[in-house]
Amino acid sequence: MKFQLAINMERMNDTTSMTDVRDHVLEMVKRADKAGFEVVWAAEHHALEMTIAPNPFQLMTWWATHTSNIRVGCGVANASYWHPINLAGEAAMVDLLSDGRLELGLGSGAYQREFDRMHPGLDQKDSHQFMQEMLPLVRKLWKGDVAHDGVKWQFPTATSCPKPLQDEVPMWVAARSPGTFDYAVANDCNVMCWPLTMPMAEAVKYKALLDEAIAKAGGWNRTFALMRHTAVYETQTDRNAVLSAVRSALGRFGNLMMKKGDVINGFPEVVPLEELEGNVRVKPEMLEENLAFGSPQEVIGKLKAYEDLGVDAFIYYASMGLDMEVQKRSLDLFINKVMPEFA
């Protein structure tokens, strides 16, 4: 099983220095590069301090400039916020500047609040239509001139400038619903999924949906990646810090998912934990059981279970409002005591 890193530039309050956030994120990416992580992922979000990523391609270019081997991935661009010619060109420029290290992920977005500002009138549940029209079109634009008369976009003959260095850029789809798995497999894309705080049964369900999609398509030879919040610790102090931070972050995440509370100057208010429901569950013992939290040996055991399930790549999700030094200790423990078990 291979390892990838997802990390956000995040602030939980305005007392945190943006330059400290910037420097911390780059340090984490450089450590992952040196340790042999396969990909580092940048998200796309708007007007939110807990995920500062208005243009993931800027972040990817920045990271590529300071690393040697790790591939730079967009996990994921929201197709409904982009024009196909713009997205194809931005992504290809990253491939050019990184010497061919681009991984392009497309998705449908998560927060209705964001759609209300970035694409007013679009319901989040309908946004997959943009992703499904965008993905094959980007591939065509990378090959040469194409005119397009689609449902979501129409334009006369144009092409992507520049073109990617790679003959075939790895494409990813963020999937949770059966239809999205079907689409990803049918279009020969890698699949990434995120069970949020749900138990192992949720990951098992995603693998079953993937297997069903593969059976329909008659085969598939790509990567199945699974993302989890991850924290490795050896002291009670760090354990308490991790659980406290992730519960606070989930309270803000619940604000966005459930549309409870307000967002003030980019900072989501924390929804009272007892009001959280659905995919956002915050009992400490549940979080420690479901997420990739624990001692090195405990985390190894959880990853072995994912490997046995058929997960090809595990995405270490580092961002949860955690103190920067605790984040670094966790990543170092993962690199030095967990990854060697999967060498």
C-alpha cells in the first residue's frame, strides 16, 4: 500500500499567523517528499479560513517548486466553478512547471454555502453533472483543438495552452455515491473516497460499490485511495490534543454540512457537539476507533485492515485544527514507525 498526504492551509481563529500557517504546510509537504509519500493533495475551497485554497493549482505549483519527487494533486477541483479551457490550461501549466508530476482530481463539491456564493442557483446534489461533462472535455483539450456544444458549456474551437508534459495525466474522481463510482470506472479514472468519521463498514461499502462498477465495466486497472484523518501519538497529552482538536474542527464542519450557525470573516461558528448528526459524529471513543488515530502499532493495525480490504493508497489527512508541533510529531511517527511496516 502506498501513502499520500492531504493537507490544508487552515486557521481556526485570527490569532494564528498566516505566515506560520504557510511555513508549517510547506514543512509538512517537504517531510512527506523526503519520506517517499507518493502524492500531496490540495483542496479547493472559498471564503473559509479552515481550508484556505482558492486555487489549488497555485498550491501545487508552490509545493512542486520546493520538492523533488512527490507528485502534486488537486483533490479536488470543483468542476462547476471552472470553465473547461481555464481548468485544462491551469492544470497543464502545473504539469509543465513540476516536470510532469500532476495528478488531477475533479469532484462535485460539498457545501451548499459555497455554491450559493460561487455558483448561485446550483444545488449541490446537481453539481455532478458539471464534473461528468468536464472530465472528458479536459482530456480532449489536452490533445488538441476541440469545439464543444454541451449542456453546461459551449465554445468554438479551442485547445489547452500549454499541454501537459505527461502523455497521460492521472485523473481522479472523488466518489461516494454508486453513480460516481460507475462514472469513474467507466472513464478509466482513479478513485478517492473519504468515509468522514464513519466506521470501517463505510469503507467496506465503498469497496463494494467500486467492485460493482468494475464488474459492470468489465475491468479496471487504476488506484483506489482512501482518506482518513490521521494522528499518531505516544503520549496522553498528544492524544488529548488530537481528540480535542478534531472535535472542534468537526463542530465547524458540521456548521457547513448542516447549514447551522454562521460564518464570520471566514471562520465557521462551532455547532454544539450534541447537535451534530449524520456523518459528523464526535464521541471521543468513536473517533479513536474509526479514524487513523492511536499509537504506531494501533495505526499499523488499522492500515493493515484497509490493505486487506483492497485499498491501494492511504491518504493521510493531516488537517484538523491541530497544533502545528503535534502535527509534525504525528507525521514523524508515521514516517518512522508506521510506513516501514508497508515497505
